[in-house]
Amino acid sequence: MSVSKDEYILRNLSKIRHKKWELFVITRIIHLLDDPEIEFVCQQLIRAKNGNSYLTDLCFPSLKLYYEIDELQHSLETHKITDQIRKREILDATEFLEKRIQVYNKDKKDRDLKEIIKEVDKFVTFIKKRKENLVLKGEFIPWNFETRFNPDTHIKRGFIDINDNVMFLTHRDAMRCFGYRGGHYQRAVWKIPGNKKELWFPKLYENKQWNNSLSDDFKEIVMKKKGGVKIDFTLDSLEWIVFAHYKDHLGQIVYKFLGEFQSSLDQSNDDQWVFTRTKSKIDLTQF
């Protein structure tokens, strides 16, 4: 079942309800910003190229910006070094800009609330200016929550790109981008009519029969059967457009576009099938 925008916002904020400073700072930002075109995510997971995973306190994907609320533990020297490494790895993976607010003072005590409010309000002004600049350059994509899973959005513009975090709620919605006009469809693969390519909807984690995995850089998929069971190494197609079965940060099941992959015959055998990514953007006008 699809989550409404109201439910999305409430669930996001509920994730920080036990963190007093995060709750105060983030809710003030969201309420002052009051801009339905700017998507925000609390505790956004970002995976670095080396496989490390980080949670950002508040992320604005369309602005390529995230915000960190530094509480007292960040005053430790070891934590400062970790923060610098974290910042560098996130920048390398996403090119997102980092902004921070420190809620403790030099005496290792909470700062005055009026000081925090002034600094937070200044950051809200920065967000608005950043959006204005992106709009002027034609680089801002408004957050349209109601149509984010709608295939018509992608069909109209003529392509899907992994940089846009493309997700669908059903196999059928993904298939519609490639000309499908039928009803409900739940098989793991679908061959595009008149084309050698197939759509694939894998579970890239251990499940009942398979133990599939996705590399940390999202460029390689390895399929294995559980228990060392051999695979009948017969591939009907060498090119696969992949929409992985995925649970998003709110617990909703979606099918996330990972790109076009090609079967690697050199690496595949009866123990495993290996697929490597060849495209991160698909031109839908050719289907």
C-alpha cells in the first residue's frame, strides 16, 4: 500500500522523537521552510564507495545538501576525526554539501536556545537561496510526492536514470515504461516484446531459495542458490534492466531501478551467475 505524503512526513519526524536536539532543530527547519517542493529525509542512509554506510541527520536530496546536529559526543577528538572522514566519503559518493550545527558550547554544556534558533534560521535562509540558484540554472527538480511512483512521469520525459532514485510500487508500473499494457504481473523476469532485453526484479538479499548480492558500488550482481545448489547455467538473455525488490527507509516495498546489466559469461558458471552494470540511464523512446 502506498504511503501518503502526510504519513511520509509524520513517519520521518517520528524517527527522531527520542532525540531532543534533533527533534527541535529539524522540526524548526521544516516548519520555517514550509516548502512542499523540497524533499527532506530524516536519518537518510548514504553508502560510500568503499562500502561504509552513514546516516545523515537531515537530508535534502534535490538540493544535494545534508545537515548534521552535533551533540556533546562530537566534541571528542576521535569523533572529530571520524566526522571528517565521514564528510569526505559522503562527498565522494554523492557530491552533497554538508552543513553542521553544534548544540554545545566550549564548556561542554548545551548552548542557549536563542543562539540555536538564530543559527537554525540562518540555515533556513541558506536553503531557500540554494533552491533559488538551482532553479535559475534549471537544475532543481520539485518534489512531487503524489507522482513519484507514477511511470507516466518517466515516460513523458523519455528516460529513467539511477541518479533520480527511480522506484515503482509494482512490476507492472516498471513494465509500463517499456510498452507493457497488460494487467497485474508478478514474475521475476519479463522479456520486452521485439527486443533482446529483459526486465528483472531480483531480491538482492538472502531469501528462501537464493542468496543474491549487490556490490557496494552497485555495479555488480551475483546470484547464488542457497545450500551450494548448482544452477542450470542457461541464460535466455544477456542484457537485463534491473528493478530490485527493496524496502525503503519507511518500510515500504518498492522496485528500485539499478540500471542495465549484462551477463558476465567469463565469471558465471553453475555455482553463480554474475551481472555487471553497463548503463545507468535508459532511453525509453527506443521501446
